[in-house]
Amino acid sequence: MESRKFATNSEEETIALGRQLAPELSGVVLLIGDLGAGKTTLAKGIVEGSGAAEVEAVSSPTYTLIHEYGNVHHVDLYRLDEEREVARLGLEELFDRGGLILLEWAERFPRLLPVNRTEIRLRRTGDDSREITVSVTR
């Protein structure tokens, strides 16, 4: 598994990192981190860097569960507690359709995830600073 680390010191830098990473991302991407770690902020940059939507159009799908921006799907599983709830979302169909799938809180349901994926772990290191680790498993 290859792994790279990045540090950001503001929301703007986290969005910029997302834009930078976007061209190399495909398939399923897990965004992993505690509440407030910057998952949605990074997703904003990834979506924009993919050419799917402007940063301002991207928001957390916490209550709607899935936002679709062209060929990018942004999914938030935070409010779900059981695998059967996740299964009803149709993630397998999303995985089969291709495109880019950004999954927040998916690490809570490891049995439902494909083996081939990218994991991006975000960790707060200060009020505005983050350590971001990108790992690809194939």
C-alpha cells in the first residue's frame, strides 16, 4: 500500500489539496476522520478539481445521505447505524456505475466496501491545521 502525507493550515489549503488530488482519484475514496476533521472541506476541492461543480455548490450530505455532482457522488453514512440501512442506499450500484465516489464515515461498515479503494485520513493537528494521509489499496 502506497501512502503519502500532507499538511494543511487552513480551510483554503485543504480545498486546494483536494483540487490537487482530484485528477489522480477514481473509484471509491473513503474520507476518514473525526467530526470537524475537514472531510467535507477536502471533498469540496476534490469535486471542483474533478470539474463536477464549484466549491460553493458542494455541501455535506449528512441529511440527504448522497449528493451527486456529475460523475462524482458524495455519500455520508454518519446517520446510519446498521449495514442493512447502508445496503438500502444502493452503494453497490454506485460502485458498479464508475465515476468517483467519496464516502464519509464508510469505515464503520468495512464489509460493504470494495477491496480496491483509496483511503484519505484527516486528523486535526490544531484549530485550522490538518494532517492528511492518502493510501491506495489495490
